[in-house]
Amino acid sequence: MNEILISIISIAALFIVLLIIKEILPKKYKNSLCAICAAVSLTWVSFLMLYKLNLFGNIIIIALLMGQSIVGIFYLLEKKVKEDLKLFQLPFLITLTIIAYYAIVPKDAGKEIIFIASLWVLFTIVYLHKSNKTFSNLTKKIIECCKKW
């Protein structure tokens, strides 16, 4: 069976199992579990472990599924975070991307860590000075840029 078919069957099967599990959970936990997110995440985590053991070779599928999880995490936090903290969406998204990349391709990430740390510092400076008129306008433009349309 080809790897993409295995992937989509795995996600679909896990989705159904997780929906069943979700129904068994106490009411207060039901909204905490997203069956789609969990199915995709469990699939790529399993494939990544198999990849590290040389038992699964399609890194593209793993990367695609990791990308789906990154976007899911991004949207989840976007819903839960205060409006002014949405300024940090770009550094957060890039941080998740770098983490996923190095989970697949472990190597020295020195330059990338310096870049992402610099980006976080830059956005933090803008955030801390948001009451300044220039920074306030910049903050609003950055946040408004990513609003759903």
C-alpha cells in the first residue's frame, strides 16, 4: 500500500476512534479534544518515530502533516490570546516551523535560533512601546494584517 493512502487511512481511523473516546470523556473535557487535530498529530508523530527507525521513508508526508499541526496550533492560540498579543503571530509561527524542521532534520540550529530570538526581541520592543504613536500604528497594522477576511 502506498504511503499517502496509509496516511489518510490512519488519520480517518484515528479520527473515528478519537470521536468515540471523546464521547466517553466527562463533559468538562469533551471540548478540550479536537479529534481531527489529535488524529493528524498522532499520525505524524508515529511516522516520525518510524522514520527515525528507518521504517518509514516519506518525509514529505510527515512535513505536510506537521504543517497542518502548526496551523492548527496557530489558529487555536489565535482564538485564545488577547488582541494585543496577536502582534506576536509571525515570530510564533516561525518558531513552530523551526521546531518542526529540526524535529525532522536534527542539526546545529545556531543561526536560526539567533534569527528567531532577534525576531522575538524586535516584536517585544514594538509591544513594549505600543503606547508610542509610531509603534501603536505599527502594532495595529501588524495585527490587522492577519485578521480573517
